[in-house]
Amino acid sequence: MDKLLEIVTNAAEIITKAATLLCPDFEENTQTLQRKIELLKSQKVDVQADLQKAGKKRKREVEDWLINVENNITEFETLEQEIQCSRFYSRQKLAERVETMTKEVMELDEQSDFPGGLFLEVDESIGQLMLTPSHNGQAFLQNFDDIWASLMDDNILSIGIYGMGGVGKTTLAMHAHDNLLNEPKFSGHVYWITVSQEFSIHKLQSDIAQALKLDFSCGSDEKKRAAQLFQTFQKRGSFVLILDDVWKQIDAEKIGIPPRRDECKLVITSRSKEVCHRMGCQRIIKVNTLSEQEAWELFLKKLGRDELHPEVEEICKKMVKRSGGLPLALVTLAGSMRGVTDIHEWRDASEELKESCTGRADMENEVLPILLYSYDRLRDPKLQRCFLYCSLYPEDYPIRREELIENFILEELMDRRLSRRAENDQGHAILNQLERACLLERVLWDGSMKMHDLIRDMALGITKHNHRYMVKAGLYLREIPDVQEWTEDLDKISLMKNSIEEISIGMSPNCPRLSTLILSENPLKSIPDCFFTQMRGLRTLNLSHTSIQYLPHSISDLENLRTLLLRYCFSLKSVPTLEKLRLLTRLDLSHTGIEELPDGVESLTNLKVLDLVGTSLSMIPTGVLHSLSLLQQLRLPIHIGVPIEEVLALKHLEDFCGSVNSVSDLNRLITFLQSMMRPSFYSIFLISKFCGYTSVERSRCKLVGFDQKSLMDSSLGEGKILLPRDIEELRFSRSGLSGSMADGFQMLNNARYVKKCNVYQEDEIECIIRLSSTEEQQSRGVPFESLEELSLYELPNFIGLYMWEGKAAVAPLLPGIFTQLTDLKIFGCNKIKKLIPWSLLQTLPNLQKLEVKYCKEIEEIIGDEDNDGSPVISSSAEITMPRLKILSLVNLPKLKSMCKGMMICDSIENIIIIFCTNLMKVAPLDGQPSPPPSLKNINVCAREREWWESLEWEHPNANNFLQPFVKFW
């Protein structure tokens, strides 16, 4: 038995050694992945916290990021179990999985900053779902007072607001929503849900869960989802739930809305009084149309005129009368006449409106002819086409301007222009005209566009008869419409944002005239091969954000196809041959699982846009780009080098994303882009070796990045690195930057024009600027004079913004340094103890936002010692930060104080403090007899209520006058 045990032991040692020889870095790589997963978990919590504080509708990119993070965390847990049970023969496969997963986690890590506004950061609209439009006169104020009184009445738990479409119900509810956010009794627990006509229990549950920042753990079972929603509401205590645009009775219990209890309010808006009764509303408020005088004032306001010609004034009064006091009709009608001065045009407009409304006695039915008249007055067919295209999106759906404009271009709805910049300008001009005509409205928190539901009804009415659309978007359909509904005369079909998982085998709709098919944002896994065989006229096919695993071969025969969109189809591994699709102008394969370019890409000689970012391509075959000479936008995976000679031959290129591996190629590429004599966009990366992975970047930016030890490579001896003259953003990520960041800037030409700089995981960097003698410093110049945003992530040896050389008694001040800096972010820099020396605080006169997170050793934000260790600030000294609006301190376990003196910060609006329990004073709030005049919110984790209540305050009443601003979440 002992001999057998010895044999087994020896065998185990041999197996372990063999595994080590096969995968020598396996253990180290696994530990590295584990650390990155832990960081990713923290970033997920951070993003979710910021989303909750901002209270804004999260963008699609953010939603995708959160889902991908959760998937990676779950996958790593499974991987850990497999590693524990593994033997040497499986180690090699596990090592490959660790490597692949590390790349994915690194991408998610660097995407977490969401540059360009993808990240919903805390700002002046913190806590608001929407900004309220201006109200309309005395009737509005009276209705609002009635609603507010009911909300404050503890005996009224449900309120119904009803009235005809377009009368202003939603505007009233929005106004109430925004005021409730500042009402202490509800602690910011105010939730806005748009229900709309075509709702389902599943969709409503999902929308409420999103508002609550709840991720369902029970799948699609509606009863279990209702129970989870119920429990979440119960934990929130007091809350207000606003359901906008309710068309029929909703069973609150089936949804998961708790039954009536004290301090929990339900508000609904509806066109039907009966619905309010059936929902059990205790207080029902009717919103009437405007009085004649208020209607006239609103019309003139939207018309933008104070004085009118007598005959024009008479015509306007007739128009106002026809609008029946309905705000939507008044606003839309006035918008369509804005800028008209000729009396003949006014007379013609009056007759046209009179004819369109003839025979309409019902006010609700009379609204649509008025809206239709406003559409007809657009006159320009391209404006009308672009307007109608917007109806393809779901009801009440905010649509990004960039997405709309891109679709206008792809669908050839606008006039042709020679450059993408000119096409984009035309698109913005069209959206502005539609907004001025009040046919589209701007979503104020992010600039997206949306349609009022009545205007969308009008648009869909037009498309059913003239342009032949079938629109079933955002209805949570589980099955594709029956083949009988796919009629031969259909032009465009939108089934986006549903729950369609499969298309029946054998389904082959006969739609020879169909030009556009949108199936995006469905969990669609496969399409039968015969599905497209009778759609030979198809020009645009959008399968983005689906779970499609393979494409039917019949796609290869769609010879009229101009646009093929497959972005974010992660499960898609290959695409059939594209050789016959010679008319294709846009091919988007970004963030798919493809590892090779589809066959026939070199035949797409009309291609203008090719997007391959986020794919696993290993190379671009020689000659492919050379054959695509009309390319205007080219986005390549960052982990492979660009075929530089072929890129330099693309004379129409305006938007480029890719990487090079030498300073020489970088300088050649930048010189080429700037020689085009047209505005260009770029994300260009210098990477020493294409063996690792770096994050992908958004389009339409002006960024240069240095990644993968590129600043340590011998190629740096080739001369100074050229940066574009119009550069806006600079990024360093594991590039080998060392010492001070200012030293790195000295290698770069035109660096002083950079507005935004991100620094990631640079192990050797110690500070931003190393201060020495005044003469020496002046000779170096000031590299940061235009910098507005600076973000520092995971710098293990970073000790502070400034570091002195020698023992200078007084720190030399650099004229112009950081004078434009408004945003400063410090994440995961664990060596830093004091961020900003007090003596150099004046170099940051315009700082508006300061975020310090996950820095384990930091003790003070503004240091009280000079470089020789002597104190330079007394406890009675005043420290002024005149423009600081947002202060965010998260997970700083050793932070004891922000500063030793008294901080004067009248501009502060939002303060976030999480996991900083050694902090005993909140400097911007301490020592003052009243709250700062701009203060809106103080956000504290609910679990740290005891810590907050134990804080020390100089003023005895500080706790009382600050309490209304505190939000525990």
C-alpha cells in the first residue's frame, strides 16, 4: 500500500510538472484574470451607482456593457471550478480560455469610461428622468396645484389624470415628477414609466425593473417577476410610481405593484376617465383644453411673433379657433407657420387648413387633420421622407440623432453629398427643421429625438396608405407576423425591439418591393434559408443586436442590397459569400464573432463604410482594401496592424480607426489624413507588438492612443511623434509612460492642443508634472494649457498631481497650467496619499468635477504639507474652489479629511460619498451657517446612515439644514 501511495504521489508530481511545462504562466495568468474580474465587479457597482444617481434612461451601449460584465463574471466562476477539477491534459485548453477571457475583460474594463457621453455621469440633471417643458398658463398651474395637493395628502394613494390626446397630461405629470424628486418624504424614489397603447405585462415589468435598477433573477416567468418587483418596492419604503399613457385597465397585482399603503402613490395619465375609475384612482383630475386667451398666447409664443399684420392676425385667430385650445395642435400648427411673412402664403395656408378639417366635428378626430396639414406644409419631399422614417421606431422611443442621420444616409432619403461630413450636416439640418416644425421633439437630457404618440399615429396613417410600412416595433412580440401580413406592396418593415427568437421553417414572404427590413434587438437565433428568396428588391437589412448564429445562404443572392448591418451579433461566427452584392455601400460586422473576412469582400467596389471593430480577425488579406477605393469610413480591429500602404491609397477616407506599430507609420498616416483637405475623424493607436488586446473606440472622434509598450519600443528613436493639429483626445494604456506625464508629452508634437487625456495602467508613472527650478520648468513649456478632462486609472506608483525635484522651499507656479481643466478623475491609484498640494490648488481655477475612487491609501484630497514636510495650511485657513460642482468620493478607506482648513465652495451642486467611513468632516459643507446656494443632492449609501449621522459639524444646525438634501440609496 505504501509503495502504491508513493507511485501515485510521484505520478501527481509528474503531471503537475508536465502541466507547468505546457502552460508555464497559467497560474500567474489566472491570478491576473481574477484581479481584473474583481476590478470589473467594482466598476459594475460604480456604473450602476452612477446610473441610479443620474436617474436617466441608460443608453443601449451601457446596457450591453452591464450584460457583458455579468456574463463574464458568471463565466469566470465556472472557469474557476473547472480549473480546480482539471488535469494536465485539459490545462492547455483552460489556458486558452483564460487568455481569451482576459482580452474580453480588458476590453470591458477600458470601455467602462464610456467616452463621448455613453456613460451616464452625474451632472446638473442628477436624479431627473426628464426636464419639464414650459407650462401653459393659468389652467396648467391650477391643474398642477390640484395634483400636488393630492400627492401631499396622505389619504389619497392613487391619482388619475385624464383628457384627450395632446391636451398636456404628460407635461403635467412630468412637472409633478421633477418636483417630487426634491420632496424629502419620498427620498427621490420617484419612477416614471411610459405604458403606451400596445403594452404587455412582460414589457411593463421590464420597464419598471429598469426604472428600479433591478435585474430579474427569475427569467421570463411573469408571476416570479411580479414577486421580485413587489419585494423591491417594499424595500424602497415611500415611493411614487407614475404610469404615463395608460389605455386600458392594468392589474397592478399581476405586474408586481404593491397594493395601496401609506406614503406609496400611484399616478396614471390616460385619455379615458373610465380607465382611471377601473384602476381605482381616488382622485381623478380632468385636463381641459386651453381658454381662448391662453390658446392665443401659446400660438403667438410658438410662432415667435409679437406683432402681426391685421389680416395675418385674423387668419391666426381662425387657426387658433380650429385648434380647439389643444396645446399639441396649437404648437404644431404655429411651428409649421413660423417664418412665413408673405400674406399670399398665409391666405393659402388658411384655405388649405379649412379644407383638411371639413366635416370633422369630433375634436379628437379633428386633431389629426391639423397635424397632417403641418406634415403637408413641409413641402420638401426629403423632409417628409425623413419624418416618416422616424415612425419605424417604437412608440415614445428616444432615437439618437447620429443613428437617425446614419439611417437617412443609408436609405438615401436625403440629397447626395460628396463627403460624409456634408451628409451629416444635411442630416442635422433636417432634424432641426422637423424640430422647429414641432413634428419631432428633443429629449432634453441627451439630445435624442422622439415623436409624440399622436404625431406618430398620423405618420403611421400616412405610411399605411402611401408608403406602405408595416411597423410592429417595441411590442415584445414573441413570434414574427403571419405570412399573410407580408403583402406584396410593402416597402419597409420594422420589427425591432421585440422578443422574436425564431422564424418558422419554410416561411418565405412574397415581398418583391420590400426595400427595408429591420429585425434588430430581437433574441433571433436563426433564419431559414428560404426566408429571403422572394425579397430580391431588399436594399437595407438590419440584424444588429440579435443572437443570430449563422446567416442563410439566400443573403448572397440579394443583389440590390446596399446596407447590411450585423453589429453586436456576438454569436455570429461566419458570413456567406458577398461576391454578388456589388451594390453594397455599408457593411457593419463590428462586435461579431467572425474570425475571417467573408468571401467576396474584395468585390464590393461601391463600399463606402466598412466596420470590423471588435471582431477576432487575425489579418486583412493583402489587396482587399486596395480594391475598396471608395471607402469613406474604415474601422479595423485594434489588435491587428493596418496595411499602411493600402490605407494611404484610400483617397476618399474621412473616418478611420486602426493601429500601427511604428512611429514612422503613425506619422505617415496622420500626415495623409491631414492632407485630404477635408474634416476627418480618427482613432489611431500606436502599439509596439500586436500580441495583446486594447479597447475599441467609438466613431466620429479625434483620438490618438499609445498602447502595449509602444513608448518603450526602439522605434521611438525615429524622431518626434506627430499628432494631428485638430486632436481632441489622447490616451496612454500600458504604453510604458514613466516618470511624469509631462515628460511623455514632450515627445509629442501638437500635444498642447489636447482637450481630453486618459491614462490607464501605466506602472511607472509617478506624477503629472515634476517641478524643479523655475528656469528649468519654463524651458519645458506648459503642455496642458488646453486640457479640459484628465482621467487616471490604476497607476500603482502614482503619488500625486505634482512631484518636486530637490527640496525647493516654494513650489514654482507655471503660468497657464491646467487653467482649462474642468474634470479630474482618479481611479484605483493605490500609492497616492495626498492628491493636490494646497500651495498649487490655484493651478486648478476652473475645476468643476472631481472624482476620486478606489484609492486605498489616500488620506487627504488637498495636502497640508509642502515638499519639505512643513505644514503650509492652518485649520483656520480658507480654501476656495470657486467652480466645483460635483464631488465624488468612493471607496477611500483611509481618507481622513478633504483638507485641514475651511473649504469655500458655493458652486457645489452634487456630493457623492460612498465607503469613506474614516472621513469625519465633509469640507464643502462644514463651517457654513447655511447650505451652499447651488446644492442639490448629497448621495450617501443607505448602509452608511449611521456614519453620516456621526459626522462632526462646526455649525450646530448643520445636520438640520442639510437633511433635505441627503439621499440614502
